[in-house]
Amino acid sequence: MSWKELDDGTEVLNEPDELVLTLYLAIEQSLHMPKKLLDVQVLNPELAELLTSAHPRILKDPATGEQRRPLNELGLIRAEVEYRETTIPVSQSATARLAAEEFGSDIRHAPNLGRLHEKESLEASVFVVSIHLNTLVMLRPELRNSFVYYNYLRTAELVSERVLEASLEEAIQIVSRWSQASYKLARNTVHLFGSKILDPQIPYVLQPGDSDNILRAGFVKNRSRTAAIQSERLARTLNTLDDFDVADRDGPLDEFLMTMQEATSAFNRGLNRSAVVMTATAAESLFNTLLQLLHWEKCMLPDDIAEQWDELAGIQARVKSEFSSFLGGNWDLSQPGPLHDWAQRVANLRNDVVHGGLIPSDPEVQAAFETTYGLVTELVDRLTNQRNLNRFTRTAVLLAGNQGLEKRNRWTRRVRNLQEMVSEPDWHACSQNWIAQHLNCLRAKQTGWKEKPLNCEIILVIRSADGFIAALEHAPDEGWARSVLNPETLVAELPTSIARVILDAKSPDSAAYITLQIERTRSVQGILFGERLPAYRLVPNLRIMVGPPRNPELEFKKVPTITDHWRDCQSRAQL
């Protein structure tokens, strides 16, 4: 064992006979890192004492016999890192290989317009990380079989699977730290470097430190990546939405499921903090959606509920206070069960991440996933007991689907009869309209309706009963509308074909209201507007209630230029 002077003048211990494990870590992105790095580990006093007890002369200058270095400066080479920027030909990408296997490399009858040039390539980064196994064994007590000889790995046979995996963990940790340093210096947009963005198997080469001879070569299993792949299977097995008729259309659980998809994607890329925050967001969305649906089925108005909605209350307080009046039962989060598990493994974990900077472990994230998917089952079970199913049939069907009810022996004749009633609205569309109006009213409660809407339209409303008209301005993206107080200013210049629409509106088969969107090509100067209200109060056919549709709160007027023209058309039609 000898001292080795580095380029910056510092000295580290070096033993030519030690084994070095070289790993090749590649990702399809350029990181713009320093070309060569030498990672040196300064040992703590306990490890330094251990080393010097095995090699008592290691600190002494051979010429003078005096101590060469204090213990707190004793350093070992942890790893040598070489960074290579490279490119991967497009023809070697996974998609290109699959296509070649499926169709063959010679596609004779397809147009070549979409084919990339043969020289096109993808940027990639390769980290060649050489782990010094002496240092690794010093730093990881579980790999040592003796407290006397720290450098016992002298033959390839002693490099076990556990040593290989520990070396991979070390390599990833070192490169991850350097990628963070790269971002601090260059603010370059890069992936957070971690095991989950690497391949499931990592190639390695084992060599003596002073020789290019290869003692062994093979692959190390990247267990974190395979665990991430298994988590996707877990999501499939725990997902209670197994009714394709529900999954294949817009539904109330879409936001929950899409947020869980983001959480799973973040976890699979090593972003554990983001995964936990998104999982907690998904669970909160699930609770809020259920509460909104319960209000909807009770025929409560969305703007009234928005006034009562306490947005400052945390989700745990809302769960404890709001649900029991609807669904009964015990909602105490301190009692053992799925709700307690959610509070501890998801909500509180999210708080630790957001407010305490915690980086959750993989098992903690996976437990949060399992708990949140299990929460769906728990809420649907509570919703579909006999008492609640009779009170909230529509909500139960929306959340569980027909197959979910059938699995619970709850898809009864009464449920089917209600689904088939002609007087019932489209439950999906109606409830989604209610929720959208509720969210818009919550925003308006905080900031008011925007003075300059991003997108609005002018609508002419014709009442079929008598042909009288009203007009309104509607901002669908922001959920409000307001009456035009002088609609005659709008209709004066409308084409005569409008009169034909009014005539058709008088037919027995016409809808109660005919709405026509007017192009807003000219200035609205001179038009008088009423107060802004939630859109459902004014826009005809915007159905948000389970009960009979509300008449729009519009003041209809007899406008001579339209109604007289309508009479002329009607007279000519009778001749």
C-alpha cells in the first residue's frame, strides 16, 4: 500500500493489488458533465483506526519514520468516473428494432416520407464508474467478514452478488451527486439521475487495480428498476375500476386516476417526493369528488355549496366533518382501518415531504400507492351498503360501475330501473357539469370573475313557445354568463335566415329553447350587460341537476325586427 498524489496536490492511499469493479451506466440524454472525476472518501476516525491497526506503518514517512498524515486526513479512492458523451443511431433505438423484427429491414411498399436520415442519432451519456472494492468494504460494514483485514476481496470468486449490488448503489450515488452539482453550475435541464432511469441490467467488468486483465464480466441486476416495473403491475391489480364501460368514457374518477398515473410515472423515474405529493393530491381529489357527487345527487346548487365550502380546512378535517352526515359510519382517522392508513401513510407523509423536506424511500412510496388504491375500495364499499345505495344510487353507479356493483351483489332491479328511466339525465354529463360549476364558483369566491375573459361568446336564445328572444354573453372556460339587456342591438343586423330558425322553433317538435352562437366579429360597444352569474343559471340546456331542468333566468323580449320578419315568413308559409 502506498500514497498516491492527485492532480490537485492532495494524497490518497492506493493499493495496486485491490480489485476494481467497472460499471457502465448509460442514459439517452446528454448531461454536459466534467469528463473525468476522482471521488475520494475521507474516512471517519473509527475507520481510520481500523485501517491503521491493520497497517501500522501506513502513516509513517519511510525516510524519516515520522507520522506523515493525521488520521483526519486519511483518504481512500472511492471511485474513478469517466463521462462520455455519445450518440445512439436512430436505427438502433428500441422502436426501430421492434419494427425491424416485425416487418424486416426492407420495407418495399411504404412511402419514405416519414423515415429519418440514416445519420440521424439520439444524444446519450455513458458513465464509466470504477468502484475500488477496498474502499467499498471499508465503508460498508455488512460486506466485511473481519475487523482486522479490511481488504479481503482478493479473488473474483469473493465478489458476491451482494458486493455487485453494493457497487452499483455506490456508482449511482456518486453519479447522482455529480449530476446535482452539474445542475447547480449550469442549470441544465436533466433527469434526476437514479437507478430507475437506468436499464434493468447493468454491465460490469472486474479487474485488478494495476492491470487491464479481465477477471470476470457480466451484468448486475438493477433491483430498483425492476421494482418500479412491478409497481405498475401493482396499480393494475389494485385498481377497482374494472368496468370498461366506465373507463372508456369521461367519468368522475378521471382526475384521480390520471393523477395516480403521474405519481407512478414520477416514482418510475426516481422522483419519490413528487410521487408522494401527487399520490396525496390524487387521494384528496377522490374525497372531494365523492363529496361533490353527494351534494349533486341531493340536488344542492353548486354556488350555494361553494359559499359553504371551507377551503382553508385541511383534507383530514373535511373527511372527519363532512362525510358522516351523508354516508353515516365512523370517519375517525385515529381508529385502525383504511382511513387511518391513508392519514398516516399518505396525508402525513405528504406533509413531511412538503414541510420537512423528507425524501421518502421506495417502500414508503409503494405503501402510499397501495393505501390510496385501497381507499377507492373502502369508499365504494361504504357507498354501496344497502342504506347508502338507496339514497345515492347515481353516485354509486358513477364510482363503482355496473360491474363493481355486480361484484358486491348490489346491481339490483331497482338500480337498473333507475338507469333506464327516460326522465333521468345523462348522469356522467350532468354531474360533470355540476362539478365544473362548483369549481368555477370556488374560484370566483376567491378572486371574483375575471374582468377580461380569455374566451367568451355571444348567444342568442329563442324561446320556442312564442319566439321571443334573449341574448347573453357566455365564458364557458370560466363558468359564468351575463344577460344582454338590449338584445335588439344584436339582432338588427342578423341575416334573414334567423327568421326561419324562429319559424322552425314554433313547430311542435322543437326544443324549449333554440340557441344560436353569434360571431363576435364586431365591437360590443353599445351593448348593456347584466350581472355575471354561474353559467347554469342563464345558459339553456346546461343541465346540472338530477331533477327537472331549470328555466334560464333570462328576460325574453319581443324584438320587432325579428318577430315581424318571423310573422312575414309564417304568413308566406301558410299561403
